[in-house]
Amino acid sequence: MSATIPITLTPVPVPVGVKATDINQLITIITQFTAASVNADVSFFQIVSADPTQITTPLIFNTAQGVFKYWDTTVGKYTPISPFQPGDIKNTFNGGDSPQTGWIDCDGRPITGVPNISAAQQGVLNALFGVGGTLPDLSPVQGFSNLPTSNAFASVNVPNTTPPNGQIGNLPFSGEYSAVESQNLAANTETLRDSQDDLRAAVVTMQGLSNQVLQAMISPVTGLTAQVFVGYP
């Protein structure tokens, strides 16, 4: 948003006699012998593509890095004003290392194999993952799409086991062979088999839903990359 800068103009005495013969000469005299001052707190910053090695203004904007920087008197150079801290992670479709902006792909490479990073950036990676270590191999999640509907697990029917506990074991046997007793045993055993078959179907359903959740959690989005912030060079 634009704003008006309050400027005070003060005439300066003209040291010689002047006779303006036309309007252009008059304007020239006015501009040459006028002092101006800003009567409010106004900040200015310099736009650069590479940081000056000495202070030029308290604040600069580095177009190559896309970041504001201030002159840090403790280290004698321009230091980024950044919302990120070394070790921050982001998911991005802009894959590929970007040492100039401080972002490195987390793809399992050895730290020593990351190209074009500064000594300070390599020091950040060493501090995060160990000297001579490797970058983590991170796959951004799918974003939890394709998940089962709410209460899908709870809605899977869990059948009761039949016949009741002890019914088969307590079936009576007479001293002689009885077809009725054997038939009762066979019928109850078949009922037990049927109930276990229903239980198997329920487990298969639960297995399918669980696998659906797993795939939704681990499937990466095509083209999405995880990157770690290692600071500016």
C-alpha cells in the first residue's frame, strides 16, 4: 500500500542576483536553491542480487534468495530475517535442492553428496543428522485421502460364537450307541463351524479396511517432495 512521505521544503538564499527570463529558468533556480527534509520516521531498504560485503543500508532485500536481511554488527555481514529455523521440514512440489534459499531434498543421500551447499549449511546437516551421516528418506503422505468412512471399523459385524460355551462338551452319551446323540454332536459342531466362518469373514473385512488405511497413509503424492531447511549460505 502506498503512503505519502511528509517532506518539508526550505528555500535557500540565492547568493547572486538572478533575473529569470522564462519559466524554465525560474524552475531551475527554485530546484537548485531549495532544501528538503523528511519530517517523519521513514525506512528505506536496498534491493540487491548479492549481499554487499560492507554495510550500505541497515536493511536490504536479496532478490536471489527472496529474503530481507539486516546488518548484523556481531558478525559483520547481512543476516537473513527468516520465519524458518534450521531443521524445519516442508512438503513442496518444487522438488530439487535449493541451497540459495536454504532447502534440501530429504532423499536418503549422504550429507557429503549434497552439492553446492556452504560450509555453514553442511554444518547444520551434520548437527541434525550426524557428521558423515545421511539425510532422512522422507515420503510425504497422501494427505489422508481415500480413507474408510467414519466408524467403518465399528460397523463391521462381530458375530457371537455358537453354540454356547460347554454345550458340545456336555452332550450326553449313553452306554450304547445312539444315533440321536451322535447327530446332536454333529449338528452343534457344524453350527460352531458356521460361526467361525462368519468370524473369518469379519476378519477379512477388517483386514481390507486396515489395508486401505495403510495405503492411504504411506502412498506419496506424485511430485511432492519433503525438504529440510538448512539456513542461507
